[in-house]
Amino acid sequence: MPSNHSAAHATQIDETDVIPVHADHLIVNGELADINAWCVSYAEETLPEQRPAFVPLALWQAHRTDEELAPLLASDTLIGPALAAELDRASAIAIDFPAFTDGRGYTLARLLRERFGYQGEIRAVGDVLVDQLDYMRRCGFTAMALRHDQHPEDALRAINAISVRYQPDVELRQAMFERRQAQPAEREMLACS
């Protein structure tokens, strides 16, 4: 078991190797998911019986021809070009948040999207709170499995609560000042035509 998991998370993992993610707690592309077939397994050496499943990276690499498996990245995973090329073959990638205060998962998602061009689903799992969803989406997550005590209705409101963003992100590549500077030039082009 990775050393960066919290004690509560570790106890939960010891009780069961497969931790199902419930559909009523899954947000996909800004909407509540109707169906979620995927489970999350933190067991590092044994494959889960339930499929499809997110499994730790090393286990996925050892069984990468199994299309019902997808990689589960720990927050301390180092992604370089070789690993990114491997991950590009996965239809989905889960990134674990062992604690809501651990922000390394945001960096992993942003690297996968911006530096390595990953186009598949990136799912946040673990200690995922409603307050984090907008930031997760801005970093490239397309699915977020909420912690069991988080309310899906609150999540849906929170994910779209901020309508104007000042900083660039994976969806909107220009900062607010760059968008404003471009507007007069666009207006001039329209006036000339």
C-alpha cells in the first residue's frame, strides 16, 4: 500500500481490495452519471474480481492487454514522455486524491492534457470534495467520483458556479486580459468586413 494514503483511507483499503464508486456520486462532463460500471481497486498485487476496474499503475502495466483494466495513478506519480505514451493507450485514467489537501493530482491531470495531449477520460477518485470540482475540471478532469458524504446536487451547482475565469486553463487557454486585448482587434476586423 502506498505510504501517502491517509490512515483512514488505509483502513478502508485493508477491509476490501475493491472499493466501488457509486453512480450517484459520479459527475461526468458536468452532469450526474446514470451508470458507473467502474470500480477502484488499491490492491497492488491482485486483480479485482469486479470489472471494469481502475488498478494501481504497476498492476495495469503488467496486465495492459486486459481492456477491462485502466490505470490508477497515485498522486506522487512522475509522468515523463515514456509513461505518457503508455498511458495514451488507456481509455481512462484515474488519479487518486489521498487527502483533499493533496494538490498533486491537479498537476498530473494538467500534464496529461497539456503537455502529453491525452484525450481520454481522467477521473478524480479518493478524497474528492464538492469545493474542488471546478478546479479539477479546469485542470483536465472529465469525471469526479465524490467522497461518500458529498451531495451530488451540491456538486452540480458547484461545478458551474464560476462563470468568468481570470487564469488560463485546459478549456480556456487565454487569460482574461488576453481575451480583452483580443476583443478590440476582433471588433475592428468585423467593422472592416
